[in-house]
Amino acid sequence: MVLMVVGVGLFSILTANLASYFVDSERREAIVTLEDLMAELKELERRSDAMIPPAAP
């Protein structure tokens, strides 16, 4: 009985550590700097300006 409880405990610890590893690695990939956001915003603004035809005089 004790061996079964210890086995289940170790399995749960292993599973939790594995899940934590995957969550943490995705979190590190999701970090975006302000400069990255500003560059993306400028690119989107440039593209939207190119889609709008110039106003006739």
C-alpha cells in the first residue's frame, strides 16, 4: 500500500515538472519587447497607407 502511494506521488511530481517545463518554455517564447511591437505597428501602418488611394485634388 505504501509503495503504491509513493509511486503515485513520484508520478505526479514527474508529470507536474514536465508540464511546468512546457509552460515555461512557451512563456519565454511569448515575451515581446516594446521595440518589436512598435516595429510591427509601423509596418502595419505602412501597409494600410499603401492600400488607401491618394485623395484627388
